[in-house]
Amino acid sequence: MSRRVQAVIIGSGPAGLILSQLLLHAGIEAVILERRSQDHVLGRIRAGVLEQGMVEMLERAQCAQRLHAEGLVHGGINLAFGGERHRIDLATLTDGKHVTVYGQTEVTRDLMEARAHDGGESVYEAADVTPHDFDGDHPYVTYRKGGAEHRLDCDIIAGCDGFHGIARQSVPEAAITTYERIYPFGWLGVMADVRPVNDEIIYANHPKGFALCSMRSKTRSRYYVQVPVEEKLEDWPDQRFWDELRSRLDPQAAESMIIGPSIEKSIAPLRSFVAEPLRFGRLVLAGDAAHIVAPTGAKGLNLAASDIYYLHEALVAYFKDGSDAALAAYSGRALARVWKAMRFSWWMTALMHRFPDTGAFGQKIQEAELAYLVSSTAASTSLAENYVGLPF
Ligand code: APR
Ligand code: PHB
């Protein structure tokens, strides 16, 4: 069975869903092909710190109502080191900008509901999705569903299928350059239905390693501790996690921490990855399909929205005015912002984590940089403007 649509979007994660809604509202017909079920996609545990730019993208996609109703607006973040905690006043340092804590799962749910409500077409459990002929003028995508082979002829294929997706893998090796940094540690994360230890996020630097106190709501907390990359989950019963987390925080947080049974526990490796360029004829990449940031700067989800900011503008110009100029500029514009976020996430990771070669001298240097950071308006302004999100 074959038919023609204007665009095929591979992947129903945040990148694919935001793009699909913006194209739909621009009257451009796009079909999403997702290999997993809707419940599986919604079942993924991911972060949830939204830059203002991301919130504006969701408003443009007309699905920010619940975000505004339930999201937690944070005007600051906290850095804990040397037994003390220091607040970075994001709002004052950035003329009123802030971040919003709202889980990626909730963002994905809102986008899926908006798409269903607006009559957008998504094919879940689409197997063997394969892009074809995107280096020519007649690209198409094939997939299997319900025991039948399907073909979608289109003008543009948007690869929003994450790091392990088919889109980037379909690009000839000679046409793509990749840059990668794999960190020698991971994050052990726990989700628990306990009141968060603080009403803002705490990033902790400690000789025993990094720790992070975040939340999903006023009654659900998300905590992380840095662990060696080969660590085993079974070696971390809840009580050991809580003891280790508290031992890395300032005394006030350690004493006021409310603990409880974990409802989710997992270890995630840390890497930085960028693929260049983002356009290959009629195939474009966006989101995790093109880049992965270390989670320390909370940029992963926001970079997916950032790419879509540039890509949807380019596709509207392409389909509405037949102009290829914006599409030709997409890769450069999106990657310029990707690398700045990559640098910030790498810098936050280097500052806050314990590396095998950190040693006593390295620890002192980290603490000196943190002491400078919290005592210098210039330095904390740089942190704040990167954290709330650089302009598109
Ligand atoms: N065919 C169809 N769908 C696929 C394929 C394939 N071959 N491979 C992957 N997918 C789907 C995945 O099942 C997933 O639902 O593509 C989707 C990609 O979604 P994400 O991985 O969430 O990527 P993205 O939309 O770019 O969002 C980036 O996700 O991982 C977080 O930190 C990251 O927050 C960032 C956000
Ligand atoms: C999270 O809430 O999961 C979270 C918050 C901040 C980060 C990373 C993850 O930098």
C-alpha cells in the first residue's frame, strides 16, 4: 500500500511530536511513524527542566495549558559544595527569566493528546521503518504494520528517532561527522513519592562524587548520585542510596531529607555526542537523533525543541514559499546553538563531578571555581543565562 504525504516524521518523542504539531497548525500534512506503542513511549522516565524557549515552543504547539497549571516555576538553582549551599538567582541575573520543572513524560503526553485532538496521524508499532532515496527528489519511507508493507512517498523525511534510531544510521558514513565524549561514570537515579528536600534544584559537588536533588512535583522527588559506570543496580538497596545521597549534601539538606521507597531506580551512562551536518538532501535530523548532552545542564529535552524551532521555520518556508534557503540554513543555525549547550553541559559536568584523575588538587580547583562562581556576578550571570537557555 502506498500514498503521498508532504512530510514523514520518524519518532514520536518530544522532537517529532512538537514538529508534527507546528506543521499541522501550518497546514502541512505530516505522518509520524513510531516503532513502539504509545504506552511504551509514555512509560520512559526522563528529566524535566524546561527552558523558557521550550515553554514558548509548546505554547506555539498549543499544548502548554497543563504545563502552566502544574509546572513548577523556578527562579533559581542551588550549588552545594564544601559543606555549604549557595543559591544562584536566575531571575535577577537574567532580567526575570526562569525554568519550569515539568516531567518530559507529561510533555509527551500533552503533545500526544493535542495531536489526537487535532486529528494528526501517528502510526505506532510501525516496524522496519526505512527511509529511501533522500539524496534524490523522490524520497519515500517504507514500514511494516499489521502484517502488510506500507510506503509513504513524501518531500521531506524528518529523523526524530533518537540516538539509536534508523535515520542517522541511514546516512552514508562519508557524509556525516560525529564528535563524542563518554564520561567515566554514570548517574544512579531514584524516583520517590516524598516531599522534595528543597523547593529548587540542588547540584552538589562532593569529594565522594556528584549528587542532584530534583523533583517532578511537590510530592514526587527525583534524586541522583554519581556512580562508577560499571556499578550494579542490585548493589544499591534504597537505604544505601539515601545514606550516600545525604552524605554528599550540605548538613541542612541531609538533616531535612525525607526518605521513602523508590518507585523507579536506574543507572544512566553519561555521554556528549554531536553529528554534523543535520541535513542530507531530503532527510533532516533533529533532537537525540543528532546529539546527546550530558544531563548535568538539563539540556537534552530543550535542545530537541531548539532544533525544531529552526526546522519548522525552514519547512514552512519550504512548503509555503518553495524556498530551499531556510532548509539549507537549518543545519548551521541549529548546530550553533547545540554546541553552546554542549559546551555548557560539558562545563557543568567537569565542574560538579569527580573524575578518576580529579585527585586532591583537582577537588581544590573545582571548589575554587565554585567559590568564584557564587561570589562573582559576572560568573554567576554566565551560568544563569546558559541555564535558563540562550536565545534561539
Ligand atoms: N522507527 C521508528 N521509531 C523509532 C525508531 C525506528 N527505527 N527508532 C527509534 N524510534 C522512536 C523511539 O521509540 C522514540 O519514541 O523515536 C523516538 C525518539 O524519541 P526520543 O529518544 O525521546 O528523542 P527526541 O524526541 O529527540 O527527544 C529528546 O529525549 O532522551 C531524551 O534527553 C533526551 O530529553 C531529550 C529528549
Ligand atoms: C531531573 O529532574 O531529572 C533533572 C534535573 C536537572 C538536571 C538533570 C535531571 O540537570
